[in-house]
Amino acid sequence: MPLCTITTNLPDEKLSDTFLKETSALIAKLLDKDEKHVQVTLFCNVRTISSGSLEPCMTFYLSSFERFRPGDNNRKYGDEIGKFLAEKTGLPDSSIDVGFPPQ
């Protein structure tokens, strides 16, 4: 079951339920999983400092059992997810961190 956690200092009203639905659909497509098994949790208005700056930023963590290993397609996934997030939020790439914690 893919589990995604998104943390941002953007206000809640900036990211709609449509954003959550589109994120869930993207994860299902990228991982070739049925979307009914995808969970996305969004935390907005989180006081965050990144790279010494209080500017708007986002952290995206995605885990899926035995999916992400060093040397696999993590960069491909990260690039596509980062592009999607930048497009949907208006944040620059440099303000978005995408990670795949080992499981």
C-alpha cells in the first residue's frame, strides 16, 4: 500500500481536495497500483524552515513496501513527482523535497 505524506507551510486553502485526488492518481499510475490502495496525507500551515529560509516549501515522502531501493528508478519517480508538485503549487523546484524512505 503506497503511503504518501506531504508537509508544507502553504496555507490549507492553497491546496484543494482536487490536489489530493490528482496526487493519489499520479502515485497509482507511477507505481502501477490500484488507486484504492493509495493513501495521501497532507499537512498544511506547518511552520517550516528549509535551507535557512522561511519561504514557502514542501516535503513529499512516498513509501511502498519493497518498491524504493538505492539505484532503482527513484530519480525517475522523484523528477516526475517534483514536476507535478511544482506545476500544481507554483513552488519552484528548489523549494520541493521528494524522498523515498526505506521500508
